[in-house]
Amino acid sequence: MTIKNRESFLDNLASKLGRERKVTGVEKPEWKVQPQHRVLKGATLDELVGVLEKQCEEIHTDFVRTDKEGLAEVLQSALEKYQAKSIISAGGNRISEFGVGSIYKKFEADGMEVQIWDEENGEENKIFAERADVGITFSDITLAESGTVTLFNDKYNGRSISLLPQTYIAIIPKSTIVRRMTQAAERIHQENVNGNPVSSCVSFVTGPSNSADIEMKLIVGVHGPVAATYIVVDD
């Protein structure tokens, strides 16, 4: 919709309401009841980790906690569980920050196929992701209440990484954990207000792909990975 069409549309709408358009002095209302801000209020970061761990049981997701030094061993264990022979991973600065680059080199030396997402590779990324055993990403914001990882998709972190491979691993820096969607939305909004738009595509991923048929029987893996592991890393 062009600006011209938008203005005429709003003018017509105001006319049908029998009043002039309000173009100034419009403020967001302060709602009397805001329960969303009370959920898990006052919880410490370690308590939120506990909430996340418990929620992982509900969403059929494996939960592991470690530090940067133990990440290699934990990641190796998860890949062995999934019998992975090929992985596709998000790229970017956190590869080196968390020492994952050296871990991937070791995996390659052991005969595993490793693809790091880079937009310069174009369709090759998606083709590899379709046949990859495991997709690995870092969580940008993590929702403890629902067990949801938030992914800011960009040139180093394609949506296909968490969608197309058979299984999925999310590396979750402990510092990214917040209470719920309320805090995630506030953070995303504030970044945009500050002139730092996070991404044109923000994905909220909650465990493996879960669907239910008309009889409410759980079906896993129809629209994405059949299994997922969350690795919380103390940072």
C-alpha cells in the first residue's frame, strides 16, 4: 500500500465513523490489568534456567547445561545420540566467541560433513540443510516460560537451519534467557526504536515440530525436526 492509498483509506475510515482523523495526541493506553508483567516477576536468572529445564520436559526437548569449556563434549554427545553424519550451523561472531569453530574442525577431521551458513553460498545452503542430519543455531532471546528460542535470521543464520534438518540443536547463552514473550517483544521493540532493527525475519522455535490430528494425538516432525536439544551455556 502506497502512502497516498494509506492516507485515503484512513480518511475514508474516519469519515464512516463520523469524525475527523486523529493524527496528533494519540498515545498508547495504559491498561488497568497487565498480568503479563507479573509472570515469573522477581525470578533470578538461575531460577529461569530451572523454569526452562522443566518446560523442556513438556515440549519433548532434551536439556543440557554446561559452560564454554564443556560445550565441545556436550555437543559431541548430542550429535552421537542423533547419529549425525552431517550438520549445518549458523555462522557469525559467536562461532569464535564460544569456540564452536574449533569444535567443527574436529568434527570434520573425524569425517563429518559440516556446512556453515553464509548467504554467499546461496541455494547451496538450503540444499545442504535439506539433507543435513542436524541443524545448529544460537538463541538470541530465550523464553523460559514456553521453552522457546528466538532466532534473528540474517545472512549468517538462515531460517532453514532450524527447519529442514532431521534434528535441531539450540546453543543458548544463559544471558539470553528472559521470562516470557512479553520481555522478548519489549526487547525487539526497543532495538527498533533505537534504530537497530534486529531482523526482517524473527523466528520463535519451541522444541521439535509438534502437531495434533483431529483426535488430539501428538504427531512429531511433520513440519520440521523430529527431535531437539537445548544446550544452555553459562556465559
